[in-house]
Amino acid sequence: MKWRTHRALTRMVLRRLGLGGGVVEACLEGVVEPDRRIEYSLAITPRGRVRLVRKPHHSFWRASDAIHYIYKARQCFLKGRLDMAGYYLGQALHYIQDRCVEKPILADHGEVEAEAGELEIPGDAIERGIMDSISHPKRVEGLVWTMAGSTSPGRALWHAAYYTAWVAKAVFTISGVEEARRQLQGLNKWAKRLGLGLAILAPITLLACALGLMAAVMMLAILDAVILAIILYLLNEGMKLRRWFGI
């Protein structure tokens, strides 16, 4: 999207949320910041060579960058650093808004962005995004990874307004803390139970290896790996809850 579209959309959403002053100004700076820097990644050419290529903002994998800045914004918000929260949120919104404009096969991508910038920002999309927003890390990540885009300027702008409102409301909302504490307790409980099971299985695996029971070793090793993967997943989910809710 063009800078003026990024800023107009972001300003309208933040004002609808009742935010003002330094938060809005910082967010308006952040929402165009990714266009001020050039980022590169490694890519393999058809001939098998490795080269540096510029990272496009519309890529599906940019969702990870958006989530990274969303968490930074959330943590600044919890610490009362509202200006920095706005700045990081703006950077996240840049990637989110850009992903809403899909690359058309035949038409020029720049023309789609330019046409979207001439349209009126859909207020109904903002209201819907605010209404649907849920301030929870799992919901936020799920939304960012699965968000839809469009090659139609009108639909792309609608999606951008909706997702901007959804994410901004989630970042600047404190709710569900007690429920998050209960979820965290449940995750820790299961991690401990599985850890105990792993502590029992590991010596059995080593014993089977020492006895040369390779078929049993293979089965036990796979089971150990699965349990360990589940434990790591539970711990990671717990870490996300701590970061999001400050618990």
C-alpha cells in the first residue's frame, strides 16, 4: 500500500479506539518505517546458487515479522510505554496491510495499490474488526497467519481496515487475565506430567540400547521424541501467555 493509505487507515482506526497524542504519531511513523529500510534474505537460484534478494512486504512469510512487532508493541503497552507500543504496532500493521493487497496475475500491483488509496476507508470493516477482536496470543497469531487478501482494490482495503482494527484493539486491550492464568497452570501441569513420563522412558530406552534390542530402541526413541516435542510446545505456549498478559 501507499504511505498515505497506510497512514490514513491507521489514523482512522486509532481514533476510533480513542487513542491520541503521542501514540498516534508514533504509530503513524512506525507504519511507514518498513518502507524506509531495505531488508534482504537468502534465496537459491534455479542453478543452485545462493544470492541475496530483497524481501517483499507482501510475502506470506512476512506474517512472522508482523507477529514479532505485535508482541513488542504488546509488551511496551503492558509496561506503560505507549509511544513505543504505537511505534511497534505501526510496523506490524504495515506488513498486515500490505498482505491484504495480493499480486494480480495480469494487472500491475502498483495500480491496485493506487486505486485502493483513492477509495473511502470502509468504516463498517473497522467496526467489525473491533467487535471481533480477541486479545489472546493464540487468536492473534492465528489471525495473522490465515488472513485473507484480494486483488480487488475495494476488497483489499476492506480486509486491511478489518485486520488493522482487529489487531490494534487486541494490543491495547487488557482482558481475560484470570483465564490466561488458568490456561498457564494447565499447560505447566501437563508439561510436568509429560516430563515425568520422559524421565521414566529415557532410562528404559538406554537399557534397551545396551541390551541390543534395536526394534524396541527405535519405538522408544520415537516415543521420547514425540513427548519431548509436546513438552516444548506446551512450554512455548506458556511463554506466549506470559508475554502477552504479563503474568
